[in-house]
Amino acid sequence: MIGSNIERQKKTINPISRREWLMNSVTFAMVSMLSRGTHAAILAPARGRSLVYVGTYTSPVDGSGNGKGIYLFEMNVATGELHLVKVAAETHNPSWLSLDSSGRYLYAVNEVSDFEGNCGSVSAFAVNRLNGNLELLNVVSSGGAAPAYLSVDLVGKYVFVANHGGGSIAVLPILPTGAIGSATYVHRDQDSVGRTVASSAPPRSFAFSGHDKTHAHMIRMAPGNRFVLYTDLGQDRIYVDRFDAKTGKLAPVSDSPFVSLPSGDGPRQFVFHSNGHWLYSLQEEASTVAFFIFDTATGSLQLRQTISTLPPGFAGTSFASEKLLSPDGRFLYAANRLHNTIAAFSISRDGRLTYLGDTPTLGDYPRQLNIDPSRRFFYVRNQRSDDITCFRVDQKTGLLTFNGQYAPVGSPACITFLA
């Protein structure tokens, strides 16, 4: 299994540093929680609890690498508190996780560049829905180096992968067993990249990270299962392809199968509104959200608004990392790394955004966001402070309030709920 022999280097420094003291405290807390959760690992979750998977970095990528793979937690549905059960799978850099629509299979990227030579990989797991145990089914090439994102199509037949390091996208078929087959389609864009410093960045920003070459960052099926969209951060583009469900291949929608964002802004991730017509794109290096109208018949995108994820008057460097739409479609959230805040926006009847303010993450380097199935609790993965912070969501205003819950875990990158 990938990462099964991960070794940690330990350094002895006398006197002990503040960071070492914090890391030792986190380790002690996790060991204590693990010992309490051993018996729970073989039982169904207790009443009032639900199961949660957390993917982590096991080696440094854009920060620390203190995780051990995919962790299994139980969430207290009344308080939002996360209780560690165990490491469900020791696998290398599972930085993004996706369940299929049935919840029977879990797919994880392995954000590495040395699988079968110079590629990353994707791991497929069977899920025991009673106790959360994961059974490794297989591991296949992701079709490029350092995959950063994957998603499952709407009918559970294909996995789409964006390879950030390799600048490529791939389509992987899902076999009847839930395992993954060899890629039916791999594509790498060959074209010019954007400027080093974002056109729309705040004053005196030094936010530049991905304009040395092409960097595919996210890929996902559009509502309707006809089009697949993906971002290339290095090219400052969002591509739209037609999807052939019979062959598992993609094809450009037209002679100009993409929309361009301002040079250097770096489109990272996007999210569709539940109405299927509104798309919100998050730009990493500019720290902006762009609102588009999506034509479900042609796949075209029309820009309607661009708004900053940072407070008015901000100057300096920050990197936007993740966006999240509230389940009711009334609010949008965006994570700001370095600024270490969650920006909140209201969504008007025409889809435009209004900035409501921001909430400190109470951790360092927020990587990913998610709301639990009850819609009451909002979780932030803080990669560099090795914790997950939990907030209550005000259903009327969309604003967040910290509920006092920290869950220690090494270098958390992604969280998903086994609903």
C-alpha cells in the first residue's frame, strides 16, 4: 500500500522549541483519543454520531506533512465535536477525497510524483458503512504528477482527476467492483501561461505560486452529466468539454473551449449553484471570486461579477484556497490562507455576491471547508496548525461562530461525511 512504510524523522533540540512542544501535545492528544476509540472502530457509530473521513498530508506539500493517511472520526451531531476513531488507511498524501453517490466507495488522490515513474495515483476503497472501515481495492496512475483534486460523475461510472504537478486531466472508469480501471482519457494543455504576479491581487501582494507551467487544479461534472469543466491555474483558464459517457472521453465544446481570467489571477476551484446556471470560480493568487452564468445547452460561460475575498483596504499577500456553497444556496464562503479567515458572501436573486465579512479560522493555513449534513456545523482544515476548527452556522444570516471545538490531526487537507 502506498505510504505504508512512511518514516518520520525526529530531531532532538535542547531546550525544546515552542513548535515541538505544540506538536508533542497534538501527538499525545491523538494517541489518547485513538486508545479510547479502538473499540469503537469495530462497532457501528453510537446514536447521535456520524462518521467522518479526513485526508491528510503525509509528506510536506505547501507546508507540513504530519499526517498518516485517511483518518476516521465520529462526529457528535449535537455539538459538532469530532472524536478520533483510528487511521482508516495509511496511504500517501490523500489530499482530496470523494465518495460515490451510493456511499459504498471512497476515492482518494495520492498527491505524489513518483508512482510508476513520474505520476501521481488514485486509491479506491470499499466502505463499510456500519463502522467506517476502509478496504483498499486498488491503486492506479492518475495520468500525471501530483493530483490535487478528483470527483465522481453523477452516475458513479467515472472518476475525473486534475493533476496539478503534471498539468493534465484524466478520466478513470469505475469497475463493477468499485475498483478503478486504466484511464480512458488523458489530456495536457500546451499553451502560454499567465504573468507571475496576479493582475487583480491586493496592493503589494507577492502571491505567486503557479505560473511556471500549466497546472490543472480542479475538474468536475456540470449538472446534467453532459459537460465537464476544469481549471488550469497556470493558464488562468476554465475549460469546458463535452463528455461521452459511453467512451469515457472528453472533447472541446468549440474552437474556443475556455474562458480566461485576468493574467496571473490563478483560477483554482469552482462550484455550481443548485440551480445549475450559476458558477462561482475562486482565484488563488488574486484572492477573488468570479461569478459566471453557465449555459446548460451550450456549455458557455458569461462573466457577471468579480469580488475580493479579503476585507476592504487589505494590502499584502494571501492565497485563496477553497470555496463552499451553503446547502440552501443563499451563502458562499471562501478560505484565505495567510490571512487565515473565512470570507462570507450573501447571494442575491440574480446570483451576485455581497461581502458580509470574515471570521478568523483560529488556525493556520486553511486548506478546505465543509458543512456537515445537518447544515449546522462548519469545519475548517488548518494544514499548518494541525487541527480542524468547528463553527456553528447561523441559518438566517450565514455568519459563523466558533463553538470551542478543536480536533487535532496532522496536516489536514480534506474532510468528507459518510451521510
